[in-house]
Amino acid sequence: MNTEEKNQTIFAGFILLGFSSSPDLQGVLFPIFLCMYLLCLLGNLLIILLIFSNASLLQAPMYFFLCHLSLADLGFSSAAIPKLLYNLATQTKAISHNGCLTQMYFFVSFATTDNFLLASMAYDRYVAICRPLHYARVMSFKCCLLLAACCWLLAHFHALLYILLVSNFNFCASREIPHFFCDLHPLLKISCSDTSVVDKLLVSEGTAIILGPLLLIVFSYVFIVLKVVKLPSKSKKSKAFSTCSAHLTTVALFYGTVIGTYLRPSSSYSVSRLRVASIFYTVVTPMLNPFIYSLRNSEIHAAIKRLVRNWF
């Protein structure tokens, strides 16, 4: 056995092919992704700091869930982008087997948490607009804590289920992953084990995990629209819709890419489509969310001013 064959035998990890093998293109991509990731970190950390430093915002359900959404977005991006930046900077593409599974676990868990939190935020808007007299009782701080805890715990159990299944797979052929991080579909594609169980789970349980919260969001906004159109005042209608606009924008960005990427068997996924879509939901959407929620939000603007006054 020659040296090259020995190295292939000893190496039990994977090769993340990323976007390109060209050093020049990697040199261009690195500052772009670095800037996007830093904006994502700064924006979401600022939202978390503003809400935690203001007791009135933290006690408000909408901002309570926004704080958790920013935390999930930070984890979501940090599960994939730092490794991408490291690979682009060093032009190394290797990742260990355990490192790959760990990356996939945190990516799936944070993405699923995002999914559940968006549904919780839609429910909050439904209660606020359709049942305003019961809002304080229904959306109490205890209820919000329980909802947030369920979002995080269910997401981690969901990720753990797939990690336990994938950890038993054999990868006896190529270990090259045509992606910039360890995602489920590419791993299933290069496995030489029987992946039918995971494929069926993706179509059934995976679809329910994505479409279940999405249906709750859709039904919530159907009732919201029916309620708002009955309001006599145009100013009240405008105010009601304005409180939902940021959330709807985030929902459209998140689900628009996730549904087209994951609600299909692993045998039918497109490598190029997966990579492009992954950029949107791993870094673009988490980067934009703080701006979406703060641009036209007077309470966030007031919190920023108070924070600046206290510091400077």
C-alpha cells in the first residue's frame, strides 16, 4: 500500500468542497462572508443587549421572543460560517467525522428553533390583535417562558434524532461533501449505507416539523386579517398591520429558502441550489433580521438612544 492510499485509509473525516477550488475566488469570498457574519453578530448581539437591558422590553412577549430569535440566529450562523471562513482563509477543507456530526447537530437544532420561534411570534400577534382583552393572561411571562423552553427542547430532540441515525452510517466511497458545511442531504448522498429510514423521516417527520409551524403562522394571519379588516379606523388598521410586517418579512425569507431545499428526498436535491439557498438562511436572513425588526420600531429606537446615553 503506497503513502497516498494509507492516508486515505487513515483519514476518517470529510472534505468540504465549498464554492470553488480557485484561490483567487476564495480570496474574494472571504471578506464578503466575513463582513456578512460580523454584521450578523453585531446586529443580533445588539438586539439581545437592548432587550436584556430594558425590563419593559424583556417583559413584552414580542420582544421576549425576538431576543430568543436573535440568540437562535447567532447559533444558526455560527454553526456553519466560522468553519467556512477558516477553510477560505487557510485553503484547507478537511473536517473530522465527529466535527461534522457536531456541526450538523447545532445547525439543525438552531434552524428548528428558529422555525418554532417564528410560530410562537405569530401566535403572540394573533392573541394581541384578535383577543386583546385576554392578552395579558394568555401571553403571561410564565407562558412565554414555557413556549420558549419547548421551542429549544423540541429542536434539540429533533436534531439528536437525525444525528443518532447518521452516526451509524458508513462512508466507504468518496468523502467529498459538495457543500460548505456538513448538511444532512449531502451526507446522505455520499453514504453507502441504507438511507431509506432517514429519507422517510425527512418526508414525514421533517415535513411536519417545517409545515406544522408554518400552518400555525398561516392560520394566525388569516384570523388577524379577518379581524383587522373589520376595524373601523384606517389608522388602527395600519397600526395593526405594522406590528406584523417585520415578522411576515422574516417568515417569507426563512421559509422561502428552507421549503424549497429540504422538503424533498435526498436523491432529488440539487447541489448548486442547496449551496445558494444555504447562504440565504445561514447568513443573509440572520444578518437582516435585526434590521428588519429595528428599522421602523420606535421602541427599539428609544432603547438604542437610552443605551447610548448611559454609555457615552
